[in-house]
Amino acid sequence: MDSPRGRIYLMNMLNEGQTAMTPDFVQHMDTCLGCVSCMTACPSGVNYGKLIEETRAEIEHTYTRPLRDRMMRWSILHTFPNVGLLKLGRVFLSAHQKLGLPSPSKLMPKLGKREAIARVTPAKGAKRARVGLMLGCVQREFLPEINAATVRVLTAEGCEVVAPAEQPCCGALLMHAGKDKEALALTNRLYATFEKAGVDVIITNAGGCGSHLKEFSAGFQGKVKDVAEFLVELGPRAERHPVAKCVAYHDSCHLQHAQQVRKQPRELLAGIPGLTVEEMPEGALCCGSAGIYNLVQPVTANELGDRKARFIQAIGPDAVATGNVGCILQMQAALARQDGGQPPVMHTIQLLDESIRGAAPI
């Protein structure tokens, strides 16, 4: 019952009244990663991602979880999509790290320099497009260097970048956890923000967020693009300088399976002189991040993360590249458990930024 086919069988039984919303039923749905790799493998084209999201929403609407579970989920889902609370969390984590205290969680990154993202950053040279940049939630506060690198690359390639500070969470984390109404309210607010800004396209640099926005794109149908997808379509203009590194590439689940964006990140990396790209063994395997999965199902998540870390160590790269903030945090944590946190894990766009600037990552 913990296979995709088994879960679909259970969903059908529930819909036909042959089973009830029991703790066992809920457990089978909770233990699904939601990585949707089954959709890539399915010869019949079953939209399992939609089925599991709808079932999880039904669970949240009709099932009463144990108190401890309810409290944990409430705290997670009221913290991570809340940009204001995350901003406050960054202050506390920064103070914690400056005092040299142990990290409260392996998933917490070492904070770097915070770079302000302007509301509008002009294109360098002739303008080719006016794009909106989705800043995200956790990434905006805890890994802001990814957004900063994204802005630099886009402007270098001739894009005017609009990044409204008032944009909310996109709702992906809530949708994947079954909070569909709350998720769609945030999604609609985000789209309204970019509609007001008058952008040609909305750029995402997080696989899970991009997948969600494409699924619920409303008036922006076809205008939501992953940054790698967009840059390949746009074509390179800025000069690439050599980056003498060996990089292991990790496919984010929602980027490769839900968005079908596989070749574009590799094409961007292949365009960097001097860069060697190694494929990860079991590339379709989830790293265990999966939205809030690594928080609510930590044992299984850690097993998957450790497996991924062993593959990375076998390659022995200078860095790991991926396209999703959750994957970055998950693999950093797994590597820290096994090998002191090396090699560094970064976003694909940071390597491209390093090449265009001809300087080390900021």
C-alpha cells in the first residue's frame, strides 16, 4: 500500500466507500514523498501528483490528527510560508551563529552576506525582456545569495528584473501538505502582485514552487518559467569565463518530474568553459526533502539524504549543483552528518553567475 499503485487503490476504495479515513489510511498517504517520479515512469500518464494533493486536502478537511501531530504541522505551516516570521528567524539564527553556538538543526544553513534585491533592476545593454522574479520564503531569508545571483545573471543577459518585496509565499508548501484553500489564497495574491507589475514572464528558481505555480497559473498560463528553462529559451548573450571545477548535478524531483526541466540546467552548465559535470547515480531518486517531509518523516528522509550523500562522496566533486532550495538544505545536512559538510551544495544559477562575473561565488 506504500507504492503509488497501492495508494491509488486506497484512494479508490475511499471514494467508493469501501474504506474509511482511518489512521492507517492517513499514514499511507503521509509516507508518500510526493516526488512524482512515478508520473515519469507511468506508461498510462496517470496524474498521481494531483491525486495525492487532492487526497491530502481531504485528509486535512475531514480527519482529526493526534494533538502532537496537529501542533507540529500547525507550527511548520504557519512559520515557513510567513515571510515576516522567517525574517525574524534569520535575526535569531544570525545571532546564534555569531555566538558560535551549535546549530539548532542540521537543516539550518550557515548564513552568508545578505544582499538587498531592488524592486526593479535594469537590464545591462539592450533590454530583451521584463521579468518578474519570485523571491520565495525560506530562500529569501536564509539563502538570499541565490536570488542575488539570479538577478545578476538575468540582467547580464538583458532582462529587466522586477522583484516586488510585498510578494507573498506562492503556497506550494501548503498545497503539498493538504492546505489547499490557504495555498490558493497565497497563489492568487502572488499572481496579482506580478500582474500589477506588468511583467512578460514570472521566473522561479525553486523546483517545488515552480511546479505549483505552473499547475495553478490562471492568467499566467505558459508565462511561468524555471530560470534554467527561460535562459535556454532566451539564448546566451553575456560572456562566460572559465570555472575550473568538477560539479555533480542533482535533479530536483519537481523540476525533473513535474516540470520536465532536465536538459536545460545541464545545457547551462555545459556552456561554462572549464566546468566538468558528473551525473549523480540514481538521479531520479528523491533526496528526502520533499516539502515538509524531512520535518514530519525525518527517519525516512535522513535515509534518503544519507544515500544521496554517499553518491556525492563517491564522485568526489568540488561542488554539487541543483535547482531547489529544499534539496540544497537536505543535501547539506546529509553531507554534514557524514563528511563535515563538504563539498558545498549550491544552485545551478550560482555557478552561471560565477562564470559570467569571472569571480568566485559571493
